[in-house]
Amino acid sequence: MFRTLMICLSLSMIGPRLLAGPIYNATNLGDLPVTKINNAGVAIGFSDPTGYLGSPSSFNKTGDPQGFTFNSHTGVVTPYSPLSVESPYAIPTDINDAGQVVGRVTSGNPANAHAFLVQGGVTQDLGPDIVRGINTSGQMLRAHVDSTGTASYYVQWNGVNTPIVAPGFTPQGITSAGAVVGSVGGNQPAVWQNGHLSQYMSLPSTTSSLTNLSINASGQIIGTANSASTQSSQGFISALGTSITTLTGTGGEGFSPHAINAFGQVVGNFAGSNRAAFYANGKFSNLNDLVDPSLGWTLVDALSINDAGQILAKAVGASDPLKHANFLLTPLGSAVPVSPVPEPGTVVLFSLIGTGLVFWRRRGA
């Protein structure tokens, strides 16, 4: 039995190299331009054959701009109708877990833009105010711009508008709990909830603007701090009451975060090498290392991640970078991977070792 145990221990050392496989199953969606995926596995996107306000795609047979949803479980693409022929650009900006889609409709003139809501297959006109997000309860983060160009913000729910009164605060997104993430003065992250504004730890004074701000259910914020004076950008992650952590890859490579899920897993891309990346628990992973190496594509950006760990990514041909495709990455197995992910071979072999130890102890008892 001791000899068997030693063999198991020896295999555990080489198991990761011999038995390791891809962590994600990569599904090639072709030119389907998906941008965000909810926790039910439904994604949104917008196809524009002209390339004016969106990406062309072969699924669009009408020749007209077309918004759509994509069900990752069934593979079904469902187009939704614009409000009118005169305003065909119904561009989705957010989808909640109930499948409600919000966005803006425009004929090409931003001054004529209207907000819309798609639910139950019906597109509804929400009027001229902008919708920046919708949560699972149906609360919508909206913005009204008056004739002078001044914006005011409010949360709309069940027909009731709750003004966001916080001087200098510019909202960008809303969580399932109704917390609104945004920036103060355009350069410092903050959260507004129940009439109270909470500012996070300050970013460097050289920060001139914040982009890609997002918040998860735990109150973790991600974003990119941009500096006009240094002509640089830096990704970051922070939680209320904690310091801001800059997101820098191995060798100091800059990381641009795009989305965060409830588990604090972040996706984006390494700016220098132009590779899609995954961040969790203080560790980075190149997503190209977590898929089948024979894929034939190089993942260059990751746009969205849901709580099941599904990721929407963009890719270029490994041998022809002029070829482009969109991918859905689905974790292998039921567990959501946390970087660094234990190698499958290691997990199995250590289970065998544990079994061997129990058996050996019983034999020696």
C-alpha cells in the first residue's frame, strides 16, 4: 500500500502537465456581435450592415440595422423590432436577469434619440430620456438632458422617479440592490444608494476621467482611470472602505477591465499584448491559456462575464489577424473557475491520494 501511495504522489507531481485540459469550452459565434450576457445566459448585441453604428453580421438578412438577443443554451438569435422605420437604430445597452433589454433608438442624430424597453418580445418607447442600465427588479437608471445640455439623473421604478441628488456625481450603472455607481468630479469613483453618496478611496490626482465603471452585488467597483497629462490609462478594482488596487499584469503590462461578476471575477484585456484576460483573487490569467490550444483563434478582448462564469470574447485568426470572430466561453464542469484554477488532473489525483491515505491508515490500525 505504501508503494501505491508513493506512485500516487509521483503522479500528482506530473499530473497537471499530462492531464491538464482547457478550462473553458470555446464556442465560435462567428460574426454575431454580442456585447453583454446576463446570469440566465442570454446576451444582447446589435448588427448594422452599414457599419455605421454597429458591426455587420451574416445573421442579419434584412439589410437593416438590427438589435437582438442570443440564448447561449439554445443558440437561438431573436431580433427585436425598432420603434419605427425612421428610427431603425435600436441599440441595446443593458439586459437584466429577467431578460428585459434597454437601450437607445436614434436615426443617426443624437438629439433625436429615444430610450426603449424590450420585454415579452415587444419594443416600447420610453421617451427622450437616456437609459443607462436596468436591474433585475426592473429599476432603470435614467438621465434627462435639458435644452441647455445640463443632465439630471433619476431611478425609475414602477412609474415612480427618484431623483439622484448628489452634486458633481455622474451615474453610469445600477446593481440588483439599487446601488448606482458613477464618478464624482468625473475622476473619483462613488456609489449612490437610498439618498446617500459614498465615495471610494481616491485615485491619483492626475486622473482626469473614469471609463468602463462597473459594480457587482458585493459593492466591488472596477474601471479605468485615464490621465490626460500623462497620456496613460490604468485599470483598478476597489471595495468601499478598502484601498484601490491597480490592475497590472506580469511585467507591468496594463490591464483594461470591462466587466465584473458577483464573485469578483474580472474580464478585460492586456493592452500591450492585446490579449483577453481574466482576473480573480489577485491573479491574472491569459484567457488563451484556458482554452483548447488548437482553437485556431487568438482571444484579444473579453467584454462580459456572468455569475456562471460565461464570458463573451472577441478574437482574431491565429494565422490571419485580419479575420475576426466572437466567442462564448463556458466553464467546463459546474464550478465557476477562480484564477489560478486547479488543474483537473491535480484535483483527481489528490482525491486518490486522500483515499489511499485513509485505506493505509485503516490497514495499519
